[in-house]
Amino acid sequence: MKASLCVGEYCENAYNVEGLDIRVYSMEELCYCLKENAFLLDLSIMNDKLVDWIGEECKVWELAKQLYPMVHKQGSLSVFVVTILQYVGMYDPEEILQVEQVLKQGAGLSNLEKRKSQIDYMVEKRKYAAAIRGYDMLLETWNHLEQEGKELPAGKVRAAILHNKGVALTGLMFYDKAAYYFNEAWKTDPDREHLDAYLAAKRMELTEDAYVAFAAQNPENYAESLELEKRIEQFEREWEQQPEYRQLRLRGDWRVNDRVKYDAENERLTQALKNSYRTSVSV
């Protein structure tokens, strides 16, 4: 990135970038957002609302005049984004070329696949509730297109949507629902990753005795269940070496020997968990 003076004004009214749920207050923040998330962008970002914001809020009318025709004539996404990056001048030509290549590669993906990438990004950012709603809408769109006989991506894409919805549900500790979607993904595409996730979710959902009974009722997955148990044992050994585990042991000592410190630490952890949960479910 090369140094440059600020282009336009810093805005009081932020722009919420379509599909990313990222708020930007300046042209520089917009450019950073576009560059870092180029693989998630689609044509929805090319709209009058963004161009109006660039002109009216940032006061960069010259750039806005260049962008309006691209929006109204449904021009190239890569040209639209590159025009913004070049005008602001934050990045070297080589960096802008890399963004252009990413955008052109993404042009070969279907709208469903691009939307999936955007929702997957929400899962990475722990926006689990918003991601679940997004996957539901995506699956509804898929079913609608299928009923109309429209061409759809390969079955692996649908399986990945189901799988990642299971991941989001796991993030909210809905292990029974997560197991259902992992299993649906496995039925759609018999990939080992889906089966492993399904068994892990059942292991988290059920008591130890119930899981043993579940494994006995599904002998075809005996080898996978045995391997899962070995991995869990390994995770437990690794967990015992972590600072968090030692902190829990220390809290056990406080509970017996220093009740004031124990209660204060409980309050701190409870508030931290509440804040984390609010972040995970926010849109």
C-alpha cells in the first residue's frame, strides 16, 4: 500500500456494504473493505445507494459521475471496483491487479455460490444467528429453482450449505439440530467430512451412555466412532496443557479456600460469556 492523502470527506453517515454487513465512513475504509473482501463481492454492490453515498456524503462527485453509468448499464464488477481503487490511490497497481483477478475469477461462480461465500464469512466472524437465517434463505432459493427446473450448481455445493449451517448451529451449541444438518449433508454428498461432523455433534448432544447406545445401533460407523473417541482423548490431553484449564483448576481451589475471589471471578466470566453470546447472535 502506498501513502496517500485522504480522498473526500470523513462521513457522519456510514455506508453499510451490501452482503458484508461492514460499515465504512470514508473512501479509504471503503477501498480497504473492497480489497480485503474481493472474493465475497457480487453485483449487488453496484447500486445507486453506494454511488450516492460516494457523491453526497464523501463529496467525491467526479468519481460518482464515472460510476453511475456502470450501475445503470450493469457493467463489469471488476471494472467498477478497480475504478474506485484507482481513483482513491491507496494501493499500488500490482495490488489492484490482484483484486481485479480475484473478481474475474469470482465471475465464474453462480449467484448461489457467491451468496454462500458471504454467509460463510458470517460464520467465520461468529455471526451465527445471521448466518443460519442466510443459509435458510439460500436453501429456500435452491428448492424454488429446483422446482422450476433451473440449472443448479453441483450437489456438493448444497451439501456444503447444509454442512456449514450445522457449523453455525454448533456455534450456538444446538448440537441436536447441527447433527441433523451434518447428516443431511452426508446424504447429499457422502464425504467423510460430513460424517465426522455428524458423529461429533451426536457425541456432544448425547450423554456418554446414550452415545454408546447410538454407536451400537449404527455399527456401519464403528470405525469412525472409534477414531472420534481417540481424537477426543487427544483433545482432552491437549486441553489439560492450556492456560484456560489451569485457570479452571485454580478456580476450584478458590472455591474451597477463597470464596470472595471465586465469586468475583464467576461474575467476570459470566459477563464475558454474555458479551460473547451477544456478538455471536448479532446481525
